[in-house]
Amino acid sequence: MKKLQQLYEGKAKKVYATDDPNYVIVEYKDDATAFNGLKRGTIAGKGVVNNKVSNHLFQLLEKHGIPTHYVQELNDRETLVKKVQIIPVEVIVRNIAAGSLSKRLGIPEGTRLKTTVLEYCYKNDELGDPMVNEYHIYAMELATKEEVARIADMSLRVNQILSDYLKYVNVELIDFKLEFGRFNGEVILADEISPDTCRFWDTRTGEKLDKDRFRRDMGKVEEAYQEILNRLMGKSAEL
Ligand code: C5P
């Protein structure tokens, strides 16, 4: 498939058209932002790690029956994906309290939640992706009731599949963000699953292996991203 003009440039990715209107090429960049763009920087090699980690996990999810936009990895930084219409709702799945949940509700970081928590945010940079509930989603016609039911069900299944898988490489899945899109009338998983969009803690040491190292200036950012890739690739034969 031929790579054509750039359609979009986001904080961490560029998207290019192809000669087939049903497919686009995603290119992962090393640029990193946090706190709604207030903090900016570069994480050397991040684009390569996120491309490979995300593709690995999307293939795992496909094997477990979750429909995703993934088609084919083209090279270290580029992947062919289905061109979806993104549903402007970010889904956050939480197993252990951290980040904004700890801050908002006063639950100490690291506290295991009695049940998995699902949160929805309205995907809107100008507003800073505010949290919304199902009533807001229907009132603003961001998604239908059927779509939200499907998104919630898929998100919980993704959580189960990824949590179980990551435990084998000694990674605890603390929380993560998912995005979904419409393709041929179906809701499928889109965007990425990577150390940019998940909190990964080493199960033995509690060490953070994700973007919090960048957000909180903890150092060893590149090493943490590489460590996640190495652990997953060590397991790739067992996918
Ligand atoms: O910041 P907060 O605690 O709400 O983040 C929860 C999870 O969602 C984290 O894993 C974070 O990396 C991810 N997230 C994201 N993109 C956003 C907001 C949160 O990937 N815009």
C-alpha cells in the first residue's frame, strides 16, 4: 500500500493517507507531552517502543477476540491500521489507585480498588479532556447507548486479558486509557496501548515502567520504555 499525504499530526503520532481509503498509516514520534501539553520533551526511541508494544498487545487482543484497528507493522515506527471514525470518548480503566484518581478522591497511590473502575472523558484538548458520565455522552451524542455498552464490555475484557498477560512478565497493570472507533458499522479498539497510555509497575519492586517517569521527572525514562518492550518481546513466542 502506498503512503500518501499527511492527514494529521498529534502530540505523539502522525497519520498518513494511503491509496486505499479504508486504511491509514500511523507514525509514532519521540515527542512527549504531559499535563495537557504544558510539559513537553523528547523520549529517545519512544516512537519505536510504542509502535512495537502497541502492535504486540493489539495482536494479543485480536487473538482473544477483541476487534482492533491493527493491520500490519510496516517498519520500526510505522503501522498500517484501519481508518476509523474516532469516538470522542476516552475510557480509563483502573485496577489500583494512582494519578488523578488518587488526587481527586484522596485514595493513596498503590491501593488496590475493590472493583475495577471505568471512567469516561470527553476527548477535547481545549477543555482538557474533562471527565463525563453516560448521561453527558448521550446528551452530547458522543456515542449511542449500544456503543457505550459495547465499549464498556470490551474495556473490561481488555483489562482482564492484558492484566493476566502482563503478570507473566512481572508487570502489574495499574490503569490505562483506551480509545474506540467506528469501522464498517462496528465499534473496534483504536489508538495505542503503550507506556504512554498505561501505568505499568514492576510486580516485585514496584518500580514505575511508564510515562509517570517523564511526568514526574524521575529519570531513567528511556530505560523504562525499553524494559517494557524487552519483557514483551521475550514473551512474543508465547503470544
Ligand atoms: O492521569 P490519570 O491518572 O487520570 O491517568 C489514568 C491512565 O490513563 C494513565 O495510565 C494515563 O497514562 C492514561 N491517560 C492517557 N491519556 C490521557 C489521560 C490518561 O493515556 N489523556
